Amino acid sequence: MPFKICTRCGFKNIFSAKYCAECGTKLEEVEIEGELKKCCVSFLEILEYESLKNEFLVEEELNEFLLTLSQEINSSVEKYEGKVGKFIWPEVMIWFGAPKIVENPYERVVLSIFDIKNKLRETKKEETNTLIENLLSIAFIKPY
């Protein structure tokens, strides 16, 4: 995390500080220490999740489908050196760029989503055919 170093007393202040917390000196032209990382956090959402639940007659079938889907998501995200945060159906949190620094974290999000969709298309399972094109979308991407 970057800091602002006070030129008068050498105290490490938080980056957003305007005055030194130790001596009160105004922190206008100060040395910045630390490293900023590009990180991309994204939420994937299963569209029409309720109708998906209704398409499966048995809950075990839905659970099997969601397990397969979560494995495909994990595989695709890890392929591009990302991390899967949580599966809270109908949403999945993924991120790239932390803790491991990667180049182009935003591009990696998009590539992993295309990879997930392509894998789902390849499955050709009858129960997923109607859902594949609209299954996943980027709810939002927020850089940190």
C-alpha cells in the first residue's frame, strides 16, 4: 500500500492524508513509497436463475449442474491466473491481479468469461442448450 512520507519528520502517512499525522506538516510535495497494483474484480451472474431452477425437476439435477458449472468457472479463471472468490448462486465473484500481480487483469476477466461460455457450448447437454447464450454476464467490473 502506498504511503506519503513526511519530509519534516519521516512519518509514513496514509496516501490520502493532507497533513502529517505525527507533526502536522502539510503533505503537498512528498515522497510516495509503495506500490499500486492493477486489480479487477468482477461478478458473474446466472441470468434467469429462477427459471433455471424450475427447469430441473429434481434438486439433485440442479446441484449437479451447478457443480459442473462451478468446476468450469474455476478451471477457466485459474487458466488466466485469476481467483474465484465465492459462489453465492446466482452470482460468482472472480478477480485478477491480487495477490499475484498479472498483466492486463481486465482482459483476463473477459477471456475467462469467453472460455467459460465456450466450455458450456461444448458440453452440448440437452438441459443447458436453451441457457448457454444468456447464462453468464458481467454484472460489473470495478477496479481496485
